Amino acid sequence: MKWNRFLKGAAMAAVLLIALFVRNSGIAMAGANDDSINEKYGLPVVVYGEALSPAQKEEVRKLLDVTDTSKVKEITVTGKDLVTYIKGDPNSNMYSSAKITKKDPGTGIVINIVTPENITEVTSDMYSNALLTAGVKDAVVNVASPVKVSGHSALVGIYKAYDAGTGTTLNKDRTEVANEELNLATNLAKKEGLDSGKVTQLLTEIKQEIAAQNPATKEDIANIIDDKLKSLNISLSPKDRQLLIDLFDKMRHLNINFDNVKSQLGNLSQEIKHQIENTIGDKNFLQKVADFFKQLIDSIKSLFS
């Protein structure tokens, strides 16, 4: 019995070690080149929520790895920006903050939620989908909040940071639709039996199918959505189904390049995999760790045989 408990403890230690290593590697990946300014795209932009106190703002700086303010462009997101980008409430308290670093074409969108315990509803994949709908691409985005928030307002901060950092202006119709997408995604994720990963998969696959079929009518959109709901074994109320149809029909009228969206979503997973391999330096690292612990346990067992 003692031996079984020991083996279980060793196995748990192995899992924890791997998880901690990968997590720390991920943090390193996001911030490894922060001290180097990419002159093609200018300084990274850090946008702070207007409601942050001076102490909270300093805390956010640390969370977003801002050690030298001369190497970033700092701006503040306000209630007025909520109105500008998503027709939101100008009296809203803004706490969510973000750092956006423009990257080379083909990189895709990489989202790092630095304070997952404080971003309670919006996942990194939800941010990715919404940002691509809005027209943001090829960037590393870090999101943080010193207090618990849903995460919706961070999207506005990212829009403002992107505009300020690239010298371009995002299409406001697209940012509004992207906000609708994010609201729908988080609302669907609250439904019983439908987790955030399933919601993201549904939205992503609908976009990919739109790119493949180029639907010409709202009825075509409805057929794509119904096919995806069936293939993913997702059951929605008639109201939620209609919200999905209306949302993607709006996107169709905005002439969003879904081929580009599909490419960016595909590049995201490839880029993360590539960065992990570069950081670890060995594609077979995890297998070698597993083999090491197996050999360790076998060696200990031999002492008792």
C-alpha cells in the first residue's frame, strides 16, 4: 500500500513538473524578445483601463512585463472608446488592460491572458476569433486585470492599442460585429452542457466553412450553421440559433475575408507549437521527461525487489 502511494506521488510530481515547465516556457515565449524593438512596426502599445488606481496601474505594468516605459507606447482606454468601437456604455469602469505587439505577416494572433483568474468569461480563443473578425492580425496580445472582470472591455483596449500602434484605423462596423460575436460566445458558454472550447470550435468551423463555400444568401449561412451544429452535436435554442445566423449574415455583408481569417486561425496553433519547440530545443522533450520518470520509478522498484 505504501509503495502504491509512493508511485502515485511520483507520477503526480512528474505531471506537475511538466506542467510547470510548459507554463513557464509559455511565459518566456511571450516575453523573450520584449527588449528588442521591431523597427518595422514601432513600439509595443500598452493600454490601461481608465478606472485603474495608480497602484493598480503599476501592478499591471509588472504583469505585462513593462520594465522600461520608454520602450512602449502607453495609452488609456476610456468609456468614450467603448462608444467609439462597440457602442458601449460611456460610464463603464475600465479595468482590463492589454499590451499588443505587431508581428510579421503570417504570424497569426497569439493571445496570452496573464491573469486568467481575473478574466472570468472571455477565453484566449474567444479573443482571437473576435479580433480576427475586427480585422486585427499578426500580433501578440497580452491581457491583464488586477481585479476580477468578465474580460469584454479588454477587447476595446486592444482595438485602441492596435489603431495607435499601427497608424491604421479599424473598421468600426467590424469592431461592433466582433463585439457581438464575443458577447454571443460568452453567453453560449454559460449554457448548460456547452463549454467555452466547444463554443470556440463551433465559431471557428463556421468561419472555415464560410471561407470554403462563400455563401451568397442568409439561407446559405443558416445551412452552414445547421450542418456544424449537427456535426459537433450541439443543441441550441431557436433563439440562439437565430442569433448565430444573424451574426454571420452581418459578417457576410461586411465582406470579411474569411480565407484570411481561416489562415490566421490555422497559423495560431502552428505558431504556438513552433515557439514551444524552439523554447524547449527538442521536439521529443515531453517524451524524454516521461521516459526519465519511468526509468526513475523502475530503478526505485528494483531496490525493493
